[in-house]
Amino acid sequence: MGPFCGGFYSPDFRETMLKVELHAHTSEDPNDRIPHTAFQLVDRASELGFHALAITLHDKQLDSPDLAAYARDRGLLLIPGIERSIGGRHVLLINFPASAERVQTFQEIAALKQQCDGLVIAPHPFFPFKTCLREWMDRHPDLFDAVEFNHLYTRAVDFNRAALRWARKHGKTVVGNSDVHRLAQLGQTYTCVDAEPEVKSICRAIRDGRVQIETAPLSLCRAGLFVGQVFLSGWRRREPDPAPPCTAAPDRLF
């Protein structure tokens, strides 16, 4: 695995840059069936040396003081996040207030963005799935601060190429994410950010393009495994009465 700059930021790679993941799901997700809890994700992120993590549940912003404290004790900064569905298309809203759960249109996102220091990121924008933004990117180019370089690619099949072309055309930052649905995905692709370990500093650095991506293509077998697991998570939708929200660390962790 090595640094990939994508033509946006190319200083010498520095160990002092923050290791950041901005797209991850946990069992608290109201839509997908995810086997790991938020606490288990924090544990794994800490083991892999991450400095900051955004848990981006579908249409729900996870707010748990106990989880934030648990992460902080392990040297990990939690960044507020949500993967919001707008007209059936997914958008990552990073460091937005809880009211981000209620936005229904791209115009409402733009209005809310004026009130906070949030980042709008286009996740897996040109993948061949109905939830991907695709043509909506060109309809709202000014809305997006960054474009995701997703870890699900191989040397032969790479839907990130279209995202890179779009980002270069519009002068947008590219961030690397693993869109974590299984713990094994974490760390496959991530972003190194030239910032202080503070949420606003990280968001500002990303907006300014002070990032580098660490990534490597997956083997066909590994990519197929991850794709199957992601689809399985989506097909096995939760029942109307989901599990209670994450409010405290499980006893086994103490």
C-alpha cells in the first residue's frame, strides 16, 4: 500500500498526518445488518492506528457520549457523520448537526451547510448502483467538498476512475474511504490529513485539499467477498423495531 495523491496535494508523505476514515457503518445502522458494534469498530480502528473516525449510519446520526469517551480513551477522535439518502441517492454529511437526519433535498443540505462547518462528500459516486449519485453530481457540483475514492476496486475493475476525472474537472478534494460494512474492510483505503487532531481542523484541511490517500487494489477474490457482504447487509433489512441505540459500552469491554 502506498500514498496516492490524485493530483490534489503532493507534499512529502509525513508520518505526522492524521489517519482518518470517514465512511463506516455499525450494528446501530437502522437499515443494514452489520455484525459489529460501534465499540468493536472503535477497538479495531484503534488497533490499526487511526486518529479519527466518522461513523456514518444510513439516515441516522449516532450520538453516544459513552462511545465518544470510549474512543477518546483509545486515542481516537469521533467525527459526527451520517450517510443521508436524498431522492434515493447517498450523500455523506460530515460534522453536521443532528438536524441533518431530516434534510430531504440537495437544496436543504446547501442551506444547512451555511449554518455549520460541515463537509459534503460524494460516496462511491459512479459505482453502478441505484443509490449512487452519478448524474446528480453535475446538477449540484458546488455542493460537494470532496469525492470518495472507495476501496472496492481491482486493477481490472475500478469505478473510482470516473470519480477522479470529475474531481479534477471541478477542483474537488479526493478522500479515501473503506465504506466499512465488515471490520476486515477497515484500513484497506483511508485518508491521511494534514491537520490538528480536532474536528474543525480536519474538515478545513480536507476542504483545502491537504490530504493524501493510502490505497491498494483488491484481489478479485477479496473484492468479490466484500461486494457480497455489502449486498447481504442491504438485503437483510432490519425489522421495523430495530435494536436500541448505542448508549453504553458492553460489559465485556471493561
